[in-house]
Amino acid sequence: MSVLPLVFTSGWASGINAYAVVLLLGVFGATGLTDEVPESLQRPDVLIAAGVLFLCEAVADKIPYVDSVWDSVHTVIRPVAGAVVGALLAGQSGSLSDLAAGAVGGSTALASHAVKAGTRMAVNTSPEPASNFVLSTAEDLGVAGVVTFAMFHPVAAAVIAAVLLVAGLVVLFFLISRIRRFLRRRAQRREERRIAREEPPPPP
């Protein structure tokens, strides 16, 4: 069977949490649960680095506004990770060209990253702080569950990932207006603070 479903699923998951994907695939390969994972992802240094970065993301991703800064930094990292993981999986399988797999993994990761970053920006406008923690935990569990499921049922997992991606894009479309209002309010507050600093004090 072509490795394309696994490439698509790993790309979707990489757009949400690339370090978790590398860590999970590496562990699955190192423990012998699958032979689809290349040895380069099973190396101890790769697993350690992925584990440390996953812990950093697990903390940063649950703090309001810090998560948006983290997402901004990873706008390039996550799609690149999705492309690299896809190309490595294709190279291991031999059933799909590395270039095609990289394109699928990278573009899927970019789309899911856009959903994650946009949704999180909208959530940050909410006055209650629990939304970030709940959403981040759900994302972590979702990535772990779907990637694990993909090891045994790659086609079904790819269908789930596709449904989640489309649903996320639809939700993001409806959240765009809220994000725009949030950005306008933030720009307005900055302008008000700037004017207040420049305004001379009243005469005695």
C-alpha cells in the first residue's frame, strides 16, 4: 500500500505539533511497532531533542498570547517538518517519490498550522483563561491518537485527519471576523497609549 495516507496524516499532525509527530514516529520505529519509520527518526539524539522541544511546546502552548508567539515562530518550522517527515517516510517505503511526499506533507502541515494559529488567536480574545489549556490538551491528545491510529489503519486515519482539517478551515473562516476585531482593538489601544504619552500635561 502507498505510504501517502501516512504522509498526509503526519503532515496534518505536524502542523499542530511537529515535535510530537517526530517523537511518536521515532518511538514506534525504535520499538518495532512499524517498519515504515526511517532510522533517522529513531536515533537517540533525535528522540531526545524532540522530547525536550515537545515539553517546551506543551508548556508554551497553554499560556495565552505566549501560544500565539510560539505559533508565529513555528510558521516555517511546522510546514518544513511536515515536508521532511513526509519525504523520509516516502524514502523508507519506496512507494511514493520524495518530492511528492514532501509537497503533500508540507502543504498539509501549513494548512493545519494556519487553522491552529488562527483558532488560538481567536481563543486569546476570550476573557476566561481555561480555553487555551483545554484546546491545547485536546490538540495534543488528538495528534497522539490520530498518529497512533495511523500506524495500524493509515487510510482511516488519513480520512479522520482530512475531516478534521476541513472542519478546522470552516471554523477558522467564521473566526476571521473575530480575529480582525481583536487586531483592530489592539491597534487602537496602542494608538491611544501613544497619544497619551505624547499629550502634554495640563497647565497648573
